Amino acid sequence: MTEQYDSCIDWLENMLRILDKRAMADLITTLWNCWNSRNKFIFEGKADNTQTIWDRTSNLVSEDITGYGVIIRDNDGFVLEGGGGFMDTKMSV
């Protein structure tokens, strides 16, 4: 990839076009775990090593568990609320 991106969302939108659904789900799960580790370091002063982040991501990526998430934004795009969870069920995408 040699494209230049002005923002992260531009890169993510391009990834949606390039990657298949399973690969995109793995990417988002990995990014989410990196963000959680970043927050843990910023707010608790605890740093996760790379292997811990990878192990956590690998445990979340499963054929038998379905994850879901919702983000609620106002008219300006400001995040008002968010949430999600997991269901023990197999679904196809």
C-alpha cells in the first residue's frame, strides 16, 4: 500500500474495500485491543506487552462467538454512547 491518507477513517474505509469480511473483523479486533491497552497505560499506568495484546485478540476471534457493537453519535459526529457484547452463537457474514 503506497497511498497517503489524511485521516484514520480514510485508511479504514480503504481497508473495507480491500479486505474480506473475516480479515476486516480480525483487523478491527486487533485495533480495539491496541486501543484498550493504550487506555490501560494512559489511565492506570500499566503497559501490556505485544504478546499479551496478540493473545487477547486471538482469544476474541472465534468461529463460535459473535460480537456486536453500537455507537450513538449526535449530528456533529460526537460520540454520545457506545456499547456491545458477545453471543455464544455461530453466524455467517
